[in-house]
Amino acid sequence: MMIRLTRSLLPLLLFATSLPAQLQPTQRATVQAALNTPSLAPSQRAVATITLNIIPPFHAQSHTPLDQNLIPTEVTLAPNTHIKPDKPIYPPGQTVTYPALGKLSVYSNQVTIQIPFTVSPSAPPGPLKLTGELTYQICDEKSCYAPETTPFTITTTVTSSSAPPPPPPHLTATPPEKPATALYWFSIAFLAGIFFNIMPCVLPVLPLKALSFYEVSQHHRDKCLLLGLVFSAGIVAFFAAIAVIILVFKSLTWGQQFSNPYFVWGIVILLTIMALAMFGLLNFNLPTGVYRFTPRHDTYTGNFLFGIFTAILSTPCTAPLFPPLMLWAHAQPVAIGIPAVMMVGVGMAFPYLLLSAFPQLAQNFPRTGPWSELVKQMMGFLLLVAAVYFAAGQLIEGPSFWYAVLAITAIACLFLLARTTQLAKGALPLAVSSTLAVAAFASILTITLRVTGLFRPTTTSSATASHSAWTPYSPQALESALKQNKIALVKFTANWCLNCQYIESTVFGDSTTLATLQQNNVVLLKADMTRKNPPAQQLLIKLNPAGGIPLTAIYSPKLEKPLTLDSVYTAQTLLNAITQAKPPAAMAAQ
């Protein structure tokens, strides 16, 4: 009760405490605007950059305040017949706790907001003026000031396709992308790459490569480092190719390859072969010519191919870090966007390069004997679980494919317990194996029960929880919901997307969330991207040029543009968005 009271009084308290400070005519921030190009041409893609320079020690509320009653930082570009703007791209806020104000999501120092847009093919040559305004609320450590709205103007020139570009026009700011801002995103990219190594499909590769580097180093220390460089080059090459395909040719979106059944079944076959090799079931000789194409750990070609394969395995579960990066890179010049995406590959390759330079780090891994064989077999089970995950997702409609994953997990856990019982001479190994087995099985069982709906209560709200409540997305279904003055929720999901399954479990598997959706008569539309889905793909690209999922879009007659929830989010975030989207008639009825 006290928490709810505090949250409801927070805007009033902020305004009340700001009154004395508002009497001081102190400059707290300035606004600048610029383009990422000196001139424009018909049909050209460009970016307008709005920079909020906040003078220390002040800060501003971010675009996503922690309380919906606080004033977010928002930019609006005035309508112009000669350009078609996309959705503005806001940087993430920093969560800071202030003794007098509590926990806030804020911007500090310099904040860069980008508005990608396309010049109309019929835009006439000559001067072009872009106008807009930026709304923000400045605070210090003790109080917040009245919201401010600052207009901005960008003056540029549209050239004809045959005319040479004019001299750079006078802009109200320096070039849009400050080095410090770009450094922030490059750092995020590097850390995201390192994080990808703990993804379930990639995790078995790390100890395998550690052991292979150690074995090679016993005879060729220099070759070990060179193999590490080649393996790393394979990872970086994959991300470079993806960047070119998505950012330059725009012929693929991130994760779209897993909607192609031929690609998915190729991954399943490779994972199965690797798993069988871990079990020692592929000890037969192939024709000599085949081995030059086999990703063996002691050949340069094999390491390069294995690096590419490792990078591919990370793509289904790269949220929440990678989709925002791709969206940012999509709005940058190619010379910045491509290196930023490649930096993800550099981060992902870094642990392997470190292991190849210092192979002694892996010397404590068991390399011979029954215990090392058990470790190898459990790595094989991890690969097999990944193979079943992708295969079952293609064969079984809806979330029921998780039962197949659960079955393989159960077999793996039983195998671990049985082998440990045979090998252990004391109680400690059996205790460790039992703990690992119970934790692994309980985790997959929990996900399976929640995603499939067995954890949901059998009450009136269970009708909404039923998967039959979701209607396949179509433009007609969305238009029909809006004509009826209803809120429409479009959920982009796929069986191959691990983060989508997390959202299914924690958000749409939450009874409070489902009850709220039912109470607000929300039309639920499911855009299933498990296989190719052209209507949903077109909407996804419109909402998010990078094409990353999971993504949830909330439409309402009240809103000019849909609210979008990118990547991983919470049930409370969804409920806040539903409240914000309520049409006036619905709010009056309540």
C-alpha cells in the first residue's frame, strides 16, 4: 500500500519540490540538430540526429521513465511532404537512485536521438527545411523542473540525381555521431559477443575448443595460436557477412534464416553429427577427399568452418543485446554499421583466442579415462538437446515441441546419474551429479509446463490463456480490431527463438497479465515467424528495420503509432503499455 501511494504521489512531489528552483533562470540544457550527410537526393536514406546537451550536474528523464506519470524525453519531426520518417531511435536510460527522488531512469551529459528517414522520389531539387521539437524534463538530485519543449531546424539541400552535391549546408550541430557515442555501441557489441558464448547451443563448444587447443599446443605452440586466429576469423567473417546482407543489400533480417526449413534442417544434421561424435558413434573412415571439408580441430579449414558454425548457433537467442545494436547500426552509415556488427564477432571470438594463446588454462580439464569420457558424452547430450529443439520446432505446431526437449533432457539426466553411480567411489561425485541433473531437469520442466499452459490456473481467465485465443496475424484482422475501437496486440514469435519462449513463459504465462488482457478486451494476434510468413515479415520490418524478435506491438485507436516492446521485457511492462493504449471510451467505462 505504501509503495502504491508513493508512486501515485511521485509526480506531485516532483513538481512541488521544483517550485523554488524554477525561479532561477539557469541554463540547464541545449538542443542541437544535424544530418548525417551534407545534402540529400531523391529516394536517399538519411538520419536526422537530435542532440540534447545536459549541463552537469543536471539530468533528464529518459525516453522510458520508470513511472508512467513522469515526462519522457521525446522528439517529434514536423510533417514534411518530401520525406518519410521512421520511428525515432532513443538511447537506453541509466537507472540511478536519488535520496530525494528515488530510483529514476535518466539521461546525463550528451544524449543523441536519431530519426532515420527516406527522401521522397519526387522531392524537387532545391533548399529543404526540416523542423521539429524536443520535449524533456530536467532534474537535479533534489528536484525536477517544469518540462521544456525546444524547437529545432535543419536546413539542407535536395540535389538532382545528375547534379554534383553542393557544399555542406549550415547545420545547427556538429556531425551526428559523436565518437564517444559510437564507442558506447561498439563496447556493447563486444560485450554482447562475449555473452553469446554461454548460450545453450554454443556452450559445449567452449570446453571442446579449449581441449583441442591444449592438445595441439603440446606439439605446435605457434600453430595453436594460429588455429585460434583462424577460428576467430570464421566467427568474425560470419558477422561481417550478416552485416553486409542486412545493412547493405537489405535482403535478410536478423534471425530470418531460421525461418528457412532447409537452413534449420542443415543445422539439425550438423548438431546431430557432432553429438554422435561426442558419443563415439562415428568412428568410421570416410573417403580421403571428404576430410578436407570436415571441420576438424587441427586443420585451418576446419577451424574456420567451425568458427562460422559456432557463430550461427548463437543467432536464435541473441536478445536483448543484439537487436538494439542492429537497429542502431541500421540507422548509421555503412562504414560505421558494418564494423559495429563485426565487433560482436570479435567479442565472441575473444575467449577462444585467449585459450589459443594460453592453452595451459585448459590443462585441468580431464583428457583421458572414464570421467573425461563422461564429460564428453554430456557435451554430446547438450548438442543433441539443441538439435531436438530445432527439429521439434519445425515438426510440431505451437509450444508442445518442448515436450520433446524435456524427454531428451530427462534421458541425459538419467544417463549422468547412472554413469556417476558406476564410476564414483565416494558420495561427493554422486551428490554433484544429482544436483546438476535435478537443476537441469527442473529448469526445462518449468519452462515446458509454463509455455504449454499447464501452470496456468483453471479459472475464468484461463480462456484467455488458451492458445486458441490467439488469432493468426493478418492485416485484415488488425484493421478489423481497430475499427471496433479495440486494442490489438501483435506478438512476433517463433519456435526457434529462445527469447520468444522466455516471453511466452514469463509474460504471457502470467495469470495477472492474461486476466488484464481479457478485462481490456484485447485482440490477440500471433505473428508466427517459425516458417516464412510474408505478411508478418512486412509488418516486422516496418516496426523494426533490423527485424529482430521477440517483438510485441500494441495498436489502439488512441495512438498515432503502435507501442513496441523490443526483445526481453516483463509482464509489468506489458501491462503499463496496455494502460497507455486504452481508448478514451474504455477508460471512462472503468
